[in-house]
Amino acid sequence: MGFIRGPYHHWTRKIDTKTVGRYLSDEQLERYSEWLEEARRLRDLFGELETLSLRIAERAEGWEPQAALTGHRCPPSTDGPHEQG
């Protein structure tokens, strides 16, 4: 069996607490790119909403501010499909 030679597109995401991935062909990437971008935008918006909610609760309760929440968006190297080579 041969090895896949790059560049290739690898779509990664979290399912429960595990990172899973799938290789996409150029055609699949083109077909799903809009959906993948919308999913990325929703994750970004969710992270912003969670941060704003935390800030509101901190002010209402007089709590010391905590660092901004992280972990809702994977680093660019693992978020959504990307080329590897």
C-alpha cells in the first residue's frame, strides 16, 4: 500500500473529547468549503458569546476578571481542512 503524498487537505474536529480527522480530495474541499467556513464562524461566535457572558457575570457578582476563555477554536494547523505536505 502506498503512502499519500502531499499536499493534501485534512479536516479535523472534536467529537466528545477526541480529535478526529478525515482526508478530503480537492473536489470534496470545494464542495464543503462553505459549510466548513460557516462551522468555523459559529465556533468563533460561540467563543465570543461565552466570553461576554463571563464578563457580565463577573461584573454582576463583583468577581475578579479571569483570563479570556480559550479552547473553542483549534489552532490554524488543526482547525478545518488545510493542506499538509
